[in-house]
Amino acid sequence: MQSAKEKEMSTDPLSGRPKHHWFWLALTLLLVLGAVLAYVGWYRFLREEPQPAWVTATPEMRFKYGSIGAENDAGIPYWIFYVLPRLFPEKLPGAGGYAALGVAWEQGQELPIGFTKKTIGFPRVANTCAACHTASYRSRHDENPTYVVAGPGHTLNLEAFFRYLIDCAKDPRFNADVLMREIALVTELDWLDRLAWRFLIIPLTKKRLLEREAQFAWIYRPDFPDWGRGRDDSMNLTKYFLIKAPMDDTFGPTDMPSLWNLNKYKPEKGHFMNLAGDSHDARSVIIDSALGVLGAPPKDRQAFLGHVDWMHAYLGSLPAPKYPFAIDADKAAAGKAVFDAHCAACHMSERTGTRLPLAEIGTDRGRLDSWNKEAAIAANRVVREMGIERKGLVEETLDGYVIQFLDGIWLRAPYLHNGSVPTLRDLLEPPSQRPVEFLRGYDVYDQKRGGFVTAGPDAERVGTRYDTRLRGNGNGGHDFGTTLPDADKDALVDYLKTL
């Protein structure tokens, strides 16, 4: 039995309750408080909400606005993204906010095509493949653009977008006081959100953006020309971001490719993908491109692969767009005869989709030099370590460029792998007679020459100047058909519009 003294020692003299009662009460309160704080932390920073139903209502909408999971690591807090053009308009390449970057922006939409909004604790903005793979065209300057999903994003100034985010973060005005004041003008945050944005979200966003400066150092090199609208240095992006390779002296920007009708590529027939044939199949290309958008291993590998498989199926059977303007049928028929005699042996044969050695094609070699066997081996290893199986990148030294399929070729201007020739008609001229400089990124279509308008005040206002004399921009090579009579060249252009 417990003695009277023992009872006195174990009892609170004021309440008469056992002392251990207060211990358990305090522990219970701490656990409840911890649970509440954990819930608030999860709700404010990690809670993931599905996107609105309209985003996935159709395959096209899903491709344009559906998340692939990039919001976790590569996402930018929505309200920061919203106010940056209001605070730092001078760092954009022109007027109009994000529109100055040449994004495809549908009327009535909150964000441009290829920009997703998703709540993971708080609303975040990220990118999808559609940002770089949506084309637009107009028949005249005062017409609303028509957007074509899976087309080459020939108006997007991707390099300027990368620089813009970094340059904003480097500015002393990118701080909690300034951003919170601007955010308060467009939305009302509760007191807990204000604390979170001031002391966590804004400082962490600045830190993450500044970390990108070192990763993107090569786009600030003064000896490298700007990519300009519609291009990216894709293999250097892969080297520096996926395998963390040290920066070298290579430079190989290329046109953003179209993604429609991917089922035309048949690996069993020796077809390769990417401009230099550095990938085995379409699924591998989608995986590697999506990993580049994520900027990190996927948080949910199965969900990520589900997105990849969906895109592979969707893009695999998506047809190329038909030419939307009038075509002279007789002229096109004459052009088919020219094509069969001079072009089909490469572009509509067993050679299509295979590599043509650089010595034969003769085009700029910058893209080839930016990638090698060792980089492919390293990239395949990194992806395997993520637990992702794919055929992957070709582990060999590349010696040429892939002979292109020509479906939808009318919308894939400018031409050659680096976009150095503005129109189909210019491509049929000897290299010495092709334009030395032109403006790219304007979307009014040149129906006569087969490409986009490259001169004039409107093109000057939005376009970026392309100089073929600069590194990586050479317009030589592919001199096939350049000796044809002008009438045959004109007819051939009309036929190419039908493909």
C-alpha cells in the first residue's frame, strides 16, 4: 500500500490531483498543438489541389494547360509571377508584359499556352511542353492569331524568359517589402499568408532564381549571339541541367521542332529523333524534355510517367495541320513532279528519318558539337537512377542531321535545323543568295514564299534580328534544288504547302 508521505509527494497540494495528471495534460496539449501546426503547414505549403475540370476537358486543352508536375520544384509562386512585369517592365524585351516574350496567349485565358496554374499549398505557375511547341499564324497584321498545338513555337523568346526571371531576382527591389506592397494591390492575403509570403515564399523564390544564374551562365556570354525567337540551345540545356556537366565552349541553338504525328518515326526502320538523331524514339524525347521542364527528378514517378504516356499517345496520332490558304492546284501538281524528281529520294523514302552525314548536308555544325557520346552515357545513367526506363539517348558520336519528314512543312519556318533560312523559297536559292539578315518571330504568313514575313514595321516591332554571320547561325548547306529554274522552284513551294 502507498504510504501517506508517498501520496503527499505524488499529489498537487493545491488541487489534490495526482501530479502526473498535469504531465499528461501538457503532453496532450503539445501533441494537439503539434498536429494543428502540422496541418496548417501542410495546408499552406503542401496541399495539392486538382486543376479545374476545363483544363482536362479535351486533349488539346490538357496539352496546353495541364500540369505535368513542374510546379513542385520549377514552379514560381503565382502572385510573384503576376506582379513581376508590373515591377520590372524595363527588363523585358519590349512592351506588353509577358506578351513581349512572344508567348502564345489565347484571348480570355489567365495565362499563356504552356503555362500552368496549380495549387500546392499556394498557387504556383510552371511550364509544360506546349510553351515551346505551339505555333501561331495570321494572314494579316490586324487578324487574331490561330494557334496550332504541337507546332514549333517560332514566336517564343525562351532565352529572354530565362534571363528575365534571373534579372528580376538580382534586382535589389526583389524583396518582401516591395513585392508584398504590389501583391496587396491585386489580391488580399490573410495574416497567416502574409507572414508566409513575407518570410518564406518570397525569400525562397529569390534564392532559387539566383541559383539559376550559375546554371544559365552560358546564355550571358557576350561572345555567344542571342538565340532569338523560336530557338533554344537544347543539348546544352540537357548537359548543364540534367547531368550537371561543366560548361564548355559549345553553342548550338536550333529551331523548336513540331511534335505532331510522332508515330511516323519508326525505330525499327532506323529512324532517329531530335535534329541530330541523338535519341532513339519519341517516348524518350518526351521523357527527357519533360524532365527538363521539371528541373528535378519527378516527385511522383508513376504520375510523371502517366503524363508522358498520355502525351506520347496524343502526339503520336495528332495530324499535321493543313495549309489554311488558297493553293494553285495546277501549280502544285507541277510542283509534285519537281518534288518526285529532286526531293523525294531523301524526304519521302527509306532515307527519311535517318541521318545524313554533315559532309553531304553541309549545314552549320554547331548543334553537333554541343553533344557527344560521353554526355549521352551520363544522361542515360542519371535517368536510370531516377527509376525511369526508356530507350534513351544514342550512345555514339553523331556525324550528321536527320533527314526530315515534311508533314506540315508550311508551318515550320524558318528552315534548316538552326532556323537560318526564312522561307521555303529562300531555301531553294544558293546559300550565297539567301538572306544574310532577317527578322524572326513575327507570325503573319508569307503565302507566296512559304514562311513568315521577315521585314517591315510590324516585324521590326516584335521580331528578333537573325544574323547568319554569327556563331551557330550559318545558312550554308542543303543546296539541293538550288539550280532549278525559277518556275520549278515556285511550283515546288506550292506543292510543299500541301504536305
